[in-house]
Amino acid sequence: MRKLYLLLLFISLTLQQNVYAAAETYTLDSAHTYVLWHIKHFGFSSQAGKWYASGTLILDKANPTNSKVDATIDVSDMVTGIPALDKHLQGKLFFDTATYPKATFVSDKVEMTSSTTAKVHGALTVRGVTKPIDLAVTLNKDAVNPISEKQTAGFSATAEINRSDFGIKTLIPGLGDKVILNIEAEAFLPKSG
């Protein structure tokens, strides 16, 4: 009887590991995933704007270093709270959204820094220019969302870039070159069946 119990226990643990070992493809929730940017405004203040993002997250819970993210931002959908400024930033002096309507981030490496934090390396493309970027990422929660009833993973991330690296040099240095990015993301597993 003990041998049977040990065999069943071994099979159960093996099955649990196999269930947990498979990487799963999550969808970024475009209503709850955004990039908030901050830039110095002639030394008087720090101004901000926001873009929502969409894309996919391949989440490997058994080996998080195998996880990947592929996100897209519709640059023309920026929100600063000032419609005239939104239009100005979409023009040729800044993002030139008529020519470059999308920005993308594609990860290429994940380094775990604790059980819930990581440095996510990848490539950011803005205005047709691709540069490496590192995100400091924190896993906030991985559970069933009580509203959607879908398995959901939530993350916060930060990064800094120089806008001049992407060819956006208008009014530097008065209008800051350094841009601080704060990212909030929720990704869900589509329901099966």
C-alpha cells in the first residue's frame, strides 16, 4: 500500500510540474496597460503624457527567464490632457505620427533580480529608430481577476531613455532630453472553450 501511495504522490507531483512548466501566452489588456512618460519643461515643471499599449506576454512561471513580451503603442493616441499639445506632439517636430504611427518594445532577455522582480532587456522602436532599453519590472499579482474571471498577471516597470537617441531633438536642452517611463501592465489568459 505504501508503494502505491508513493507512486501516486510521484505521479501527482510530476503532473503538477508539467502543468506549471508550460509557458502560456497572455494578452496585454489594452484598457489597463499603459506607458506614462515624464519630461522636464524648461526647468519649471515636469510634464507627462500617456499611451495605452497592446500585445502579448509569454509567461513561463517555471522558468521566468524564458518569458517574453511584445508590445505595441499607437503613438497618435497619446493623452496629455491638452488636445492642442497632443496634436503638436504628433507633428514632425516630435513623433511624426503620420510617418511613424507605431512604437514597439520587444524583449530579448529576462534577468530575475528576486522572486518578484526582474530586469527585462529589449529593443524599443520609436520614429523608425531601434535602441536597446532595460526595464526594471515588478510582478504585482498573478491571480484570477474578479471582474473578468480570467487568469491575470499584473506588472509595474520603470525605465529612462534619451529622446534624442530616437531623433526627437526639438527644444533640447530647455525641454528635457531624458524621459522617465512608468509602465503599468495587466495581461490575461484568454478563456478556453
